[in-house]
Amino acid sequence: MATFISEFFKLAKMLFDSKPKDFNDLELYETKHFPFKGYKYLCWCGRCIYRTSAPGAGQLVGKDKNHENTHLRQAQDCKTWISYYLKYVWSWFIISPWFGKKGYYMNKYETEAYAKEADDSYLDRRVYKAVDMFE
């Protein structure tokens, strides 16, 4: 339990330690408790959080790298981590009551990331506020 609390507070502190513009690529960050089971990675404040015990995690390549770095670009559009995460949660919140678990995939931030994860050149040509095209 102490490890969970310690990790939680380290992650919370990251919201205020940097800005999205400080990162060009996500840094890998290993934890024991995050992201919650069922998720391989979590883009969090310029880091790609992965669970120590998750099979295949710890090597951010291919589709996973494109997907998570798309979230970094989305955060850069929003200027601050808090603004990005509030908008992300709101986008999920307004959809999920009607679509349940499918609401995660219908969230406009996830829609863009999933739609472009196989395109290795997308991040080089992505336009500012591209997520708005996925509404």
C-alpha cells in the first residue's frame, strides 16, 4: 500500500514539474501499480508509464510509440498537463454514459491516437489542434 501511495504522489507531482512543450518524445517510466490492469501504457506528463509486471511493456516502439506520442502532441496543443487531462476526461465523460467501455475508444483523443498509430510519419505532419478534426 505504501508503494501505491508513493507512486501516486510522484505522478501527481509531475503535473506541476514540467509543461508539455518540454518534451519531444515520451520517456519510459516504470511503476508497480500504474497504469491499471488492462492498459499497457499511460501517457502521463511527458512519460510513458508502464507496469513492471505488464507483458511486453518497457519497449516503446511501433504502434505503441506512435499512439502514446500522439497523446503528447495533443497535450502540447493544450499548453499544460492539467488542461489536457481535464479535456481528456471531459471528452470521455460525456460519451461513456451512453457507450460504456466503448466510450474510451470514442473519446476524441483516443480516436485520433488509434486512427494514426500505424502511420509512422503522422507525428511529423500533424497539425496544431488536429484532435478537433476527430470530434
